[in-house]
Amino acid sequence: MDNPGFAPLPHEWMLVSIIGFFISVFSVYGLSKTWGITFAIFFTIMFVASVVSMTGTSTAEEEMVELAIHDPRVRRGEHRKPKNS
């Protein structure tokens, strides 16, 4: 696959940002308001980055064919042969 021009983030990134936000708001904020707000902003930025990363993916027809491994033509490599017009 070609370089898409962005680095897609793993799904754990979004999970950590959500959990971290709630921990910082409900737990850290009670101990220190400054650190609670700082961590909440940090995890919000992480969440926004993960959403932006998800929207940057492409669903080109050529890439979708590669995922269709159940298709016998894909297993034989016929989808890569040039079409005669």
C-alpha cells in the first residue's frame, strides 16, 4: 500500500484518551484543579487526534479488493492482471 500521507492511530489511542479524560476529571481534579484541567485538555487533544486520524483513511476500490480474500479471483491474483479493452 502506498504512503497515504498520514499516520493512522491505533484504536487503543482513542480508548486511552476517553478513559484518561474521565480519570482526570473525576479523580485528579479533586486532588489538584490545575493538574486535573491540564490532563483533561491533554486527553481531549488525544481524542480529537484519533478522530481526525480515522477520517483520513481512504476506501479506494483497489484497496478494498485486497481485503476480499474470499474471492477466488483475488486468491489466484487475477485482479492484478491488466484489463484488455
